[in-house]
Amino acid sequence: MEVMDGGFADEYTKLEAYCNELKVSNLRSDVSVELSGEALDQERRVFRRIYVCFNASKVRWKVGCRPFIGLDDTFLKGKARGILF
């Protein structure tokens, strides 16, 4: 399967194209991808984080939600380790 579909590391190279497509198809949405600065200094592209907030979500938040922000997290186990908020 990995030969046909590629490994999970290959998917990170497609994130910038995905972000650009989101910006085109969802106008006024906030989309950004951050790469590791240390890796960029070494002329490598290493994914660090991504932020996506669709315009429809922003509009509904302002119209219908009460002013409350809650955060939750989970630990990622497996090949991609870390904390997902």
C-alpha cells in the first residue's frame, strides 16, 4: 500500500498546495501553514503546523455563539507524535 499511495511523510509535501486551494475555493477563510525555520535555514522543508478557519465558521460564531472559548487536547501516538489541540 505504501508503494501505491506513498508514505505519510509524502502527504506533508502536499499541504501547501492544499492550503492554496482552500484559499481559492473558500474566500475570506484563514489558512496558513508553517514550516520549521531551522529546516528552512538548511534548505529543507519540514512541516511544523497548520491553521484553518473557514469563513462560514467565523460568520456563524459571530452571529450565533455565546462568548466562550474552550480548548481540549489529545496525545498523538504512532508515527506522528505530539499533542493535538
